[in-house]
Amino acid sequence: MTGTSSGTVGFCGLGMMGAPLAGNLLRKGVPLIVHNRTPEKAGKLLEAGARWAETPRAVAEGASSGLVFTVLSDARALREVLWGRHGIARGLSPSGLVVDMSTIAPDQSRTMAGRLATRGLHFVDAPLGGSVDAAEAGTVLFYVGGDPSDVERVRPYLEKMGRGVEFMGPVGSGTAMKLVNNLLTIGHVALLSEALALSEGLGLPRGRVLSVLSAGGAASRMLESKRDSLERREYPARFLLRLARKDVDLVVRTGRRSRRETPFAREIRRLLREAGAQGHDLEDFSAMAEAALRRLPARPPEGSTGTGDLPAISP
């Protein structure tokens, strides 16, 4: 099926990412029926014309298009929304399609798809690349796995929410790509955090360091995105640190199952755990820079030039 299906679309999960994505659909004229565990998060969407449903099952029953989108924190939450007492699977009509935009493991996506298939239901995994800012601006990129006909069925809706759709292969391929993307994305900031901690130990001014990095070969999109926060050492949440840690946990587990070692991912996870233990879980994941700072002295020791045990160079 091509083009946008007629009828109401269901949407479950109206958190930091889900709410702006649902808002994009509404602004493009797609009628929505929505549910969230905490109803107050639906307020703006209801004011904009969305209908409220008391349960995920009621969302599925009210989705006359046969499509329901989910954006949830983890696989446990998704299982409950799909298979709980008032879950989507109990209310979606035959041949209905669940489009999951959560970040979970590829094998979890395949398990969800298999269980839905026993009821004659379809599943597409479509996690997204981008922060809250990108979700609000409609510039996220979707990594999609599923049957090609199912992907074409949902493509028009994904294109209304973001800037593009990357079809990666069968179910589970979208979530696999998301983990690869997040490892590199979070890894950039982890290495940047260590670089800043080192610069602090060497007595270099943070703002100047960030300016020089941004102007040279170390420049990156993530550096530009996080530069202001890192310079101010304030971390308003665009991607929660606790969710970044969950994603890196998934990377490590998935790497092990695919017989691919991920030693850097394990070290990033350690840094994120330290940051969480220091109280940064509800800040942006770039707050891991604070944990990196605690690993190194704030300034060179008394009488040191910051060069460690390097021998002096004679003139």
C-alpha cells in the first residue's frame, strides 16, 4: 500500500520524543488517538485535536487506519503496552500494524513481531536518529526493519514525522542500525568528555579548548551539538543519561550475542554508570563529562607543568 491510509492512527508513548513526533502527525493533518501512562503529557496534543484513550487497547480499537505507533522507554514497557491486560494486541484489527520507534535490541524486535504474527498482526521496527530538537523540527531519520510491503504502508507517516526513512532489511534491522548509531553517537561524547578532563588537568581553559577543537580535525556534529552545554557545564535533557546507559547496555549485550566484542562500549557504559551514581541520570547524557572530570585531577599538582614524567628539554 502506498500513500497515507485513511482513518485514525494510534499513538502510545508521549514522552520527550513521542509527544513531538505525534504533534508532527497532527500538524500534517493525520487524525490521532493517543495514550500515555501519565495523561498530563497528552495535554497539548488533545488541545491540538487528538483523541484520548484510557488504555493501549482502546487506542488500537480506535485506530481505524489499522496503524499504531509506539515510542517507549524499553522492551519491558513495550511488552506491557502490547500484551498487557489492556494491550494493543487485544484491540487491533486483523492485518493491523504496530510501528515501534523505541530503542530495544534486535532480538526483542523479532520476538515482538513473532508474537503479533500469531494473531495475524504485523510489526515494523522504526527507531529514530536525532534528539528532542530534531523530533520537534521534524528532522529525525528513521532506521526501519520489516516486510517491504509493511514499510511502504507506514513510510508516508514516517516521512511526515521526520526527514527520511532508511530501510535496513527484515524486522530487527532497524533496531540493529539504531544501536550502531547510538554507540558512535554516545562514544563521540564519551571521548570528548575525556579530552576535556585531560585539558582541565593540563590547565587549559575549557572555552578555548572547545573553540580550537571545533575549528580543526576534531570537529564533529556531536561536538557542535553539545558544545554550549559542555562549556557552561549545564546539561538540559535532550537525551536522558539513563536512557543512553540503557542503550549502551543493549549494545554490549547485542555485541556479545553476535560474537562481536565491544570493549569501548563497556568503558562508555562504566562512565555513564559513574555519572548516574553522581546524580546525573535525568540530565542530558553529555553530563558524563562531569564523571570524566572526577577521574582526573582538576589542575596539575603544585610545581608541575602538566607534562608528567617527561624530561625537561634543554634550550
